[in-house]
Amino acid sequence: MSQHKENAPHRPGGPGPIPMMHHKKEKLKDPKATVKRLLHYLGSSKYIMVFVFFITLLTTVITIIGTKLNGDTVDKFIITRDLNGLAKICLVMLVLYVISSVSVFIQNRAMVRIAQTTTLSIRKDLFRNMQGLPLAYYDSHSSGDLMSRLTNDVDNINMTLAQSVTQLFSGIISIVGMLIAMILLSPVLTLIGLLTTPFMFILMRVVVKRTQPYFIKQQTELGKLNGYIEEMVSGQKAVLLFSQEEKVKEEFGKINSNLTQTAILAQTFSGFMGPMNNCINNITYLIVAVSGGYLMLKGFDITVGIIFSFILYMRNFTRPINEIFNLFNTIQSALAGAERVFEVMDEEKEQDRVGAVDMENIEGEVILEDVHFSYVPEKPILKDATLTAKKGQTIAIVGPTGAGKTTIINLLTKFYDIDSGLITIDGHDIQEVTRESLRKSIAMVLQDTYLFSESVRENIRYGNLDATDEEVEQAAKLANAHSFIKQLPDGYDTILSDNGSNLSQGQRQLLAIARAILMKSSILILDEATSSIDTRTEVAIQRAMEHLMKGKTTFVIAHRLSTIRNADQILALKDGEIIERGTHYELLEKDGFYANLYNSQFKKGIDLDDIIA
């Protein structure tokens, strides 16, 4: 299967410029459901959460007591000049503040543990769900955006849980505790002090409503940026080859600018809330101080110490409110990221039909009957595709780009499901068998081989994780890869870098063949496996393929028609239809589409584009 995914839907974040940001109104789809799902993940740490609750409660009680002692210090010891009493109460407050500091440290440490445990579960579930997504999903989504959801969005959740939730948790407890303390200290001053509180909530509602779309857009634009970066890093050679550095810089600048503009708008509106709240709070303190002084002069049961304690209570009451307001940008960003994470989790997974059975001991007879398929409704890619491949036969599929060659392979491996028709293997409808057992029976060698950043041995063993070292080396020998592997610095233990970039294309293909040999499958797919190889290397690879193809039903997609002369049957595709079929010599005798296609590769003066257009 070609990595370019022939005829697959357009992939956002793919080649070419990404459109400029449109400032359309966006909002969280279902914040309540998102919060509920996050709380579900927090449920695994419920006992630690209960512990944090009591620690936070203890800290709040200590703060209330300490604040009350401040007022008593003024009335009972400073005004009366009782130095001994002042020393004792200062010592008591010192002990309380030390206990409070230790409690806060324990609380923060516990929340970090909760955050890490929770994001561990989220990241694990997200990655597990991504493994179950169909190929169609990856064809239509930028890999960089998916990486952004797995890293940046999950990290946002982690930071919010570790920092913001702690402040939110302790802030709510502190607000309630300080309110009770203020009422007990002076109901009149409490009523006066709360007059400005509604303005804070009105301000919060306005700012949150205004900034929410920008935080959602910020996460989306970050995903676009990551997608573009990932694509350009992977395709840097092509950028340099075609001297497109300036174009790439310009496109990156546009995407980067979109992200920056959105972030500035989000942070600016959100940052406006803090200063405004501080202004409202300072006015509140002034009103309380003036009112308290007036009431004291009028003979009310209010002292300087009470006014002093009340202002401290008021400060401890409004401080967490300000902190909660300031947290909303972080919380909104985290909720936007959580929604993006849960979107991937909620995508429909590959599912076998109810009652699907495992295929075992496959012989390798493959039949397609009147198969129709389209990636996009009403735009058919395959029409009435019919073929029969008996055990051990080699079926070659040729045709121009977009004819549907790779699509046949996608359907045979159940990366996509057919629209109508029937595909059977050994008489079993593949729709009635499990995907896992089907794919374990099919070995593939692709045009663009993917190698992992592991040892050569482990890359080959990927075809069969239970294979012994001896079996791995035997597979490499059959693939004609053993000799060059032994010349590597550490032989089979040589670590490959960045998709095997320290190997030649031919060497990478030989490792892919060794991996396929190790699978011991009954069906083999060679998807343009030699199209990127020079003719001399191709000879070595062809010999390796001969070992690989022995006894297997083989499907070959080839651009070099010289490699399929000995195929048992050649199918010529054009516009999604099989227009010719037969052996190499039978099709040459017909002097039709295949003959023209073949001759164009070996004769001068014939324009290939004219033939396959």
C-alpha cells in the first residue's frame, strides 16, 4: 500500500498552504460533559482527593484563626502595650503559619500526584483508542494535529489539574470559610463588604463568554502549526530540492501569526479581568474601612482590631475569587484541549461484525466479485471489480495513478469496507472474519518502508514478535540482507535512526522483505516495492522476493512492467474498472491498453501521458 494513499480523501494539514484563520464564533461543544469525563478520570484518585480536602480545610481553618489573632493582637496587646502577651501570641501565630506552609506543600504534592496519575490514564486511553481507529481517519487528519492532541492538549490538562485545580479547590473552601468568619465577626461589615461582589461575577461572565472562542481557536491553530512543522521537517529534502524555502517560510509565518493573534486576543481579554477585580477589591477595602470607622465613632460594638481582622478576612475572601477568575483562561484552554482529546476517543473504532470468526490455516485463494467502492459518496473509485487468485498464484495490477490499484489492497486488508459486492478468502467472506486474523495472514512490502528507531533485529522481528534470534537471521539470509547487516557497526544490534535514514533505500527494502518472510503468511502484497530502487539493486531485491513469494498468493502493484512478466494474471485498471486481464504475452498480443503501456517503457517516441490520460 503506497504511503501516498492513492485516492484517499484530502488530509487537512497536508501539502500546501493552510487557509488563514477566519474569526468565526466558536465555543465548547459540551463543557459539562467534558468536566464530567475529567471527574471520572479523577475518580481513580478519590481517596487522595479526600485527603487533599481535609488538608485544605485545615489550612483554611488555620488562616481564619491566624487572622482573628491578628485583630486580637491589636485590641488586647498592642493598644494595652502588653509585651509579654504580644510575644506569646506572636509565637502561637508563628507555629500556625509553619503548620499552614507544610499543609500547603503536602496539598500541592498530592495534587501533582493526582494530575500525573490522571493524565497517565488519559494519555494511555487516547493512544489505545488511536490504535483502533480506521485508516480512513488517519487519511483525513493531519498527523501533526493528532500529535498535538496527544502531547500539548494532554499537557494542558495535566498543568490545570496540578496547579489550577488545587487553587480552585482551596479557593472555594477559603471563600466559604472566610465568609462564615466575616459573618461571625461583624454581620454589618459583611453586608457592606459584599455589596461589590456581584460586579465581580458580572465581569467574569462577560470576559469568559468573550474569551472562550479564542481559547478553543488557540488549541486548533496550535494543532495546525504542529501539523505543518511535522510535515515540513519530514519533507525538508523536497523543500530544498525545489528551492521552496521562501514559500515555506511565508506559509509558516501565516500559520504562526494566526496562532499568535488568537493567543493575544485570548490572553488580553482574560488578563483584563485581574486588574479590574483588584480595582473593585481596593474600593471594597476602602468602603469597609471608612464604614467601620464611622460605625465605631457612632458607638457600635466595633473596634480597631475588628476592622483590622475584617479587612484581612475580606482580603482572604476576595483573593481566591480573583485567583479563580484568573484561572479561567487556563481552565478554558484545558477544557478546549480535553474536548479535542475526547473527540479522538469518541471516533468510531474499527469493529468486527457480531459473530466474526478468526481465520486459521489459510490456503490463499482470493476472490473479488462485483466489488464497488468509493471514498466519497457518488464518486466511485472501483466499479464491478472481479478477480480470482488461486493458491500460490501471482496477480499483478497495473494502471495509471488514481486507477484504483492501491484501493484494491485497502479493501483486501479491510482498511476500508466495500460498498457492495463480495471478497472471499478460502471461501470466507472477509466481512465475517476478524481484522486481526485477516491481517496476520497477509504480509506486505510497501514502496515506502517504515523502520522504527530500534535495532535491525527488532525491526525484522516486528513481522513476528515471537521469533527467535536464529529465525530473524534466517529471514535476513533469505532476503539477501544478512551480508550488509553484518557490515553495520553493531550488526543486528545496530540502532536505526529516523526511519532507517542511515541505510540506503535498497537496504531498507531488504529489511522489509525479511520482516515479511518472518510473518510466514499465506498472502503477500507488494505495493510498488521496487519503484524507488535502481535497476541493479532491483535484481538483488527480486531474488529476495522469489524466496518471499514461494507458495504464497501474491498481489503485485508495479510501475515497472518488466518485473511482472511472469505473473499468472495481469489486471489492467483504468478509471476504476478492470479493462484487460491475462498473462503478459496474452495482453501483448491483444495490442491494447497494456501493450501500449508496456511498450512506452521500452520504446522511444511514445508519450506515456498520452497513453494513460
